[in-house]
Amino acid sequence: MATLQAGRLLARRYRLIDRIGAGGMSVIWRARDEVLDRVVAVKVLAPSLAADARFRDMVREEARSAAQLDHPHVTAVHDYGETVAPDGSITSFVVMELLSGEELEHRLTEGPLPWPAAVETGAQVAEALAAAHRLGIVHRDVTPSNVMMTAIGAKVLDFGIATRVGAPDEDEDGGTFGTPAYVAPERLDGAPAQPATDVYSLGVLLFETLTGQPPYPADTWEQLSAALAESPPPTLDGVPGLPRPVADVCLRCLARDPRQRPSAHRVAAVLRDQLLPADPQATTMLAPTMTLPTLTSAPARPATATPARRRALVLAGAGVALVAAAALLVPALTPDRTTHPRVLPTAGPVEAPTEASSPTGEPTGAAPAVPTGGPTAAAPTASAGEPADAAERVDGLIAAGLAEGAIREDVGVDLRNLLRNAVAAPDEGAVTAAVDRLRGKIVERRREGSITPGYARQLDAAAAALVAGRA
């Protein structure tokens, strides 16, 4: 790698600009893709690894698999390439999405994160790992240095040189891949990589974001073995305000027996469940409600008036349950706007966000006026954690965003199509994949400005609940 210089062209396509990082196995360059005219990150493998044909084959196959990980919290892998110099030396490299942000490792030098921020980060990393595990990919080195904190959330790095489930767990020198403090105990005995080994590392990362240090601090394999043998069981009792389910799932991730650890998908569901009540929109949806009389923009109409002209509002009120009407279409949010019937059945009227939005989409704290009074009809409703309620909430947010101009019209249609695919998915794996596509689209549309940041955050949390509700 010493022969690489700024300005060199790799594979007649990637022009190296400058070095932005280095590790024991690779050097990372900022480069320009001269074919697609975009800036990317190019991870150039160490010469000792690139010289091994078996290792190059393995990395190429892993990069191919990692490129299938279309997930908002996974760094995208674009390409794999090799070049041969006149002296016969091989340069092997992986081309990835170039991120802008701060490594979680650097963020933690300032101390632990507030527990809601730590749980949010843990949930995003868990979702990324769950997506990888569904494709049979194990990361093997989930650490704060491999998590980038960006404007749109956590991004897990280095999937380009991960491995397949069950692959031999040794590097070119016969040592164990990974960072000692984050490596699962069974890997010290040479056990092959499995999803449970990533879940252990996820537990270490979550523990560190909550407390400021890993449960078994170690810089070498010998120190790790000693810490595992001599240290008392870790505890999170000292974290102020931490919900018990978060502590429980974190400590389950750290179980010595990999069979006792939850799946990454389950960890994400538990963590998301603890975050939803903190979301003002989620709090509104969980509150008891009552329905108010149907309003129209014109004088009273016969009972046969079209549903598209009806307007129903819901008001939070203690002790009154939501009206159960599974076939009722979600009505228009403005009296003089004709809407089309919803594509999803709902369990009753959906309330628009209770906080007004600023021009940037951030909540301002000013709640819209809601008429009161009138007859009510009460019936029990399903809990907010059930898939139907989660889908209804996403759809309600889309409607509210369209009404406020916070979501562009064509984007609303696109999101509803993706939501319908998620609701109609036949099994848990298909649901999760469909939700990943929906969340990825939310991120993409936020970047281009067709969804405001405030609505993008609420939609992402609500979409995540579609998976949590099936866990």
C-alpha cells in the first residue's frame, strides 16, 4: 500500500484523492468514481491479504453479499476490484459509500450517552445486524469504531470484509478476527462465526454506550480471558432512568452461552418498544381517545354522502377507548379537500400529529385546535404494539404530512405502496425486508428534501414498530 499515491487511478475508474483512515488490514481512501462522477470510500486491503488468492476470493464473495444489504443503517458497498502492478503485486479493494459524521468511539470519549440516545443507537445497529444475518453474513467486529454517527442515524461499517455464517474464524496469521473487548467468549475457543457472536458484540456496544466502558475491558486476548474468568457479572443498575427491559436484553446479549442470547431482530424490537412512548406521536396514539361528530365543509348531507367528504377528528381523553371500526376509511384532514380511500384497513380514525411543525419539520409544541363535545361511542382497541396499529400509525403520519405539505404528493403514494407491501408480506422475514425498504426510502426522501426532518424521524420510528409488533 506504500506505493499508492493521491491521483492514482484504480481499475480505470476510481481516482484516489486522500487517505482518510487506516487499520491493521486496510487503508481507506477518499476517491472519485469517474464513471458515475461521485465521491466514494475505497478500502484497500493490506498487501499480505491481497497476495493470498483464497483471501481475495473470500473478500470478493463477501463484498458481493454485503452489496445486497440495502438498509438505512448499513454502509453501502458499491464494488470490488483488483489491479495488477508491473511487478506482479496485486491491489485488492472494496468501494463503499462515503460517510460524513463522527465515529461512535470518538463520541464516547466524552462519556456515556443519555440512555434514550444509547438505546436509539443500539436499535439501529441491531436492525443492521438483523438484516445481515438474514443474508447469512456475520460482521465479527461490531465495535464503536465501526459505527459512524451521521445526520440520519448510526451506520455500521466494514460489512465489506465480514464473513459467512460458519466460516473459519481466523485471520491470515491464525489469530482470531476482532477487537478483544467485543469478542464473544466462544470465539476464543475457535468456534466459527455465528449470528450469536455478533449479538454478544452488540451487547458490549450497548453496555458501553450506557456506562462509558465495556463490561470486560481488555486490550489483548490474554486480558480478555482473565477478565471473563475473574470479573463479576456486569450490571446496569447504576444507569439513571434506564428501563428494565433495556437492561435485561443487554445482559442477555452478554450471556456466556450463545444459545441464551436473543436474536438481533429481537434486540431491535425490545429497544424500539422502549423508545416509542417517548415519541409525541406515539404517546398520542397510545392515549385513550373519543370520536367527535363527523364534520363536512358543506351543510348537512344525507347519510349516503361519500366517505371522501367526511371529516372525523379524535381527541385524547382519559378513560374513553378508541372506536373499533376495522373497515372505516381514514377520512380527510381538511374539509375542502377530496381524498381517495385508503389502501389499508384501520381500527378507527387516525389523529394527525399533535404538535404543529415548523417550516423545517421540527415540532414547535403548539397543538392544533380540536373541537370538543358531541356524542361518543367507545369500544376497546388493539394495543399499539400490534402490526395493524403500527401500519395504521404509519399511514396516519403520511396523511398528516401530506396535509401539512411536509411530504410531497408523489412521495406519499410511494410510501403507501411500500407500506402495503409490508402489511401483505407472508412471513416475518418478508415483513422485515419490506420494512427495511420502506425505511430506506424514508431516508432517501429526507435527503432530497421531499420529507421534512421531523416527519422523517416519526415515520422511521413508526415503520420500525411494524417489525416490533410481529416479534
